[in-house]
Amino acid sequence: MIKRISLVALLALPCLAACQSDPSPAGINSEQGNDQVFEVVQLKHASAPEISRALSDLVTAAAQGGTQPDIDIQSDQRTNSLLLTATSKEMEQLLLLIKQLDVEH
């Protein structure tokens, strides 16, 4: 069964970057106030290159007309993993989306 992704969550991504008011930990992008985090997510069912492409397209589409979030999504085909860089709040949203996409067919 394929689950549908809420576009509300995707549209919130640019706002998360623009609306972040928490100060970042010392030494981590303290000029911008963004606490960039890195995650490696190994997928169990979905293809990492396909999910990477889909997420990148959705982030780009959601950002049109707003602030471009500082999100980087790469894939490693050999390990079927996603390499993600984003603020901690954006990362939470990305991980929720990935969980919804990485399901058995």
C-alpha cells in the first residue's frame, strides 16, 4: 500500500528555515543561526536514487515563492542510503517523509 505525503509538511520546509529563532550551538553556523545536522538513512524497501530525486524535487517545488531551505539530499546506490544535510527542524520533516516513502510495495 502506498501512503500519500501531505503537501502541508513539504510547504512547511521553507518556513522552518526562515522562521527558526533558536540560537545555534556554538561553532555550528552561528552566523546564520542554523544548526546543520547530517544523517545517513539506509532504506529498506525504496530505491535511494529515486527517493533522493523525489525529495529534491519536492523541496525545490515547495521553496518556490519562499525562502530556499538549506537542504542537501544525496544518495549512495551501493548501500541504498540517503545522505542528508539540513537544519534539525528540517531534518525531522525529511525523516518523517522518508519513513512514509520507504514502505513495501
